[in-house]
Amino acid sequence: MATPLTRTLAVVLKGYPRLSETFVAQEFLGLERRGLTLRLYSLRRPYDPTTHPVHQEIAAPVTYLPEYLHQEPGRVLRAWWRVRRRPGYGAVWRTWLRDLRRDPTRNRVRRWGQALVLAAEMAPDVDWVYVHFLHTPGSVGRYAARLLRLPLSISAHARDIWTIPDWEKAEKLADARWVATCTASGAAHLDGLAPGKVTLLYHGLDLDRFPSPAPLPTSDRDGTDPSAPVRLLAVGRAVPKKGFDLLLRALAALPGGVHWHLTHIGGGKETRTLKALAADLGLADRVDWRGARDQGEVLAAYRMADLFVLPCRIDADGDRDGLPNVLMEAQSQGLACLSTRLSGIPELIVDGETGVLVEPADVPALTAALARLIADPTARARLGAAGHDRVRAAFDHRTGLDRLAALFREPAA
């Protein structure tokens, strides 16, 4: 029998709660149910208007660190006064100063101030610092863990792996007890910087929250009837790496006699730009922009759709998706998926068997794939059923959570 967990984690993350990070909330609830006590420390306050039901089930209290140091200067000064005489403070300050010389930005200064507050205000029962995302939270958690002489572990994902320099990644990995990441491509990259430190852990999906529809959905819509257009669905933040502008261009290139309607769910800074692009392409009346929605509404949308499309790509700054949870969610409902050969997506979708993949940023290929799948409801049903079976067989979130909990059973000393 496994040893019961009594460990208390200080969990450092960039923002909480966030609608776009259901996998994070799912993990927190799973760790609590496995006996861990969590204290959440967020660098930013929430900006989403609603939350998912899972957020209400998490018992962990949340402390919000100063988002900008000038907003709470007294809090930062008090924190510095409390930690400045701690053993090793000078060594950690010199580490931050070396980082600042290589990255002379206000953001780097802010990370130091947030780390001071985190170290000063951390709950006394904490015996492990656990960071979600390698970039900004990784810096704050690393400095604080060293100030308090606590073990550090990191969960790395996508943007945080690919948009910070190798020197920063390597030094954070060197300080961590272990690092978990959610795609084989990300794990291979990080393992090259810190051999033996990295564990591949798929987030998986809480299948109890995404029960199989009975029976699996079928549709005879094939794009030939203007009164029954094929229902396309895209879920994700309106940011460049999701490729929604490419999707609009691919849809605009379809023949005029192909009838479809697209629903987009998700917030994001590019929403206004995407709406303008849809209007310029003559698609405004064929796209429904629903904004951010909670998990129940998203689940209902999966069950109403005929085809899920997520044309991920690499952004100009190197940012990219890892293995988007929305693809697992869509497949759990028997919905055929069209995406791209990027990062961990081929680890989930086998092209031609459990979905369809095209090359990132290849608009003609995306248009051709859309045309084929819109016209062929039989193929959509076959792909959707196969994707459903694969998710339920290989991506149950409990497997990854059990392995993650086991990592925290290691001695903290």
C-alpha cells in the first residue's frame, strides 16, 4: 500500500483561476484527493468573468502576490526586511543579479520582488515549492525556494519551454528536484539541458467530467444543404499560436457551394482582429464568436458540432501549443478532429486513424482537409469513434496524477 501523503506544497503559478487552464485545476483537485495540502500563490489576479465547476471543488487557499511592485511597495519592503537576514540570502541575491545582467528588464526586477513576498508570506507548514510554468513563475518559485531552503519542482508546458533562453532553462532545471512536462517533444528538449531530471506526464482528461455520449454522435450533414450547414467548432484563446486566422483564410478558400458554420469559444486579445478578418473575407455571418465559456457550455458545444478544428502553429516568438486539452475533450465526445503536426498533437492524434493532421501554417492543405471532412460524414464518424476510444484508453488523467503524486513521496531533505 502506498504511503499516505501529508506533504504541503506552495504552488506558484502565473494566474489563478483561468478558464484556459482546466488541466491545472484538474491536477490540483487530483493532488488534494491524493492527500496533499496545497497553498496557491498567484502572480496575477483572475481576469476571466467565470470559473469552471472544478475550481469550486479545490480547497486550497489563494494568495495573490503583488502583480506590479509599485502597487504595493510597503508589502515588498516588509518582505525584504523579513528575509534579508536569512542564511543564504546573499547567494540568492547574487543569483538574481546575474540573471538581471543577462535579462535587464523590469519583469526580472518584478520577479525578485514577488519572490521576496512569497518567501516572507509563505505558510509555515509548507515543505515543498511546486511551480506551474517554467518562465516567470519558475523564476519566482526558484528564488523563494532557495531563500527558504526548500525543495523545488517544476511543471513545464509549452510557451514556457520554447520562449525563454536555454541558459535560463538549464539553471532552473539544475535547481529543481525534478521537472514534469506534458509532451514527448518538450521532454526531449528539456532532457537535453538536464539529463535525468525530466519526467513525461500527460495531463490526460478527467473522463468523469466528459462522459461518453450514448450513442456517439452521428450526422448526415455534408455541406450540400444551405439549410443544414456542417457545424464546425474551434475552442481556444484568440492568440496567434492557435492559428484561427489561418482557419478563416482556409474557410474562405472553400468553394461557394460548400455550406458550413463556425462557432468559436474562447477569449483572447486577437478576438477583435479575427472578427475584422472574418468580415473582410465575407464570412461574418457564418461565424459565431461566443467568447469564454465554462466547461458545461463547452461540453454542450462539442456534442452539437460535426467537426472540431484547431490549426496550431509556431508563433513568431517561438510560442506554440504542447498538447491542447481541447483536442482530448473534443475526442472524448466522439467528435472528429482536424489539427496540425506540431509538438505533442501527433502523440494524441494518429493521422487518418483517430483524426486528421496537416502541416502547420499550410492553408491550402487545411482547406483541402476541411473540404474532404465536410463532404464525408461517414469519415467524420469513423475518425470520431476511433479518437474517442483512444482518449479513453490512453489519456485518463488518473494515470498521470498517480505518477505525479508518487514524485512528491520522495524525501524532502
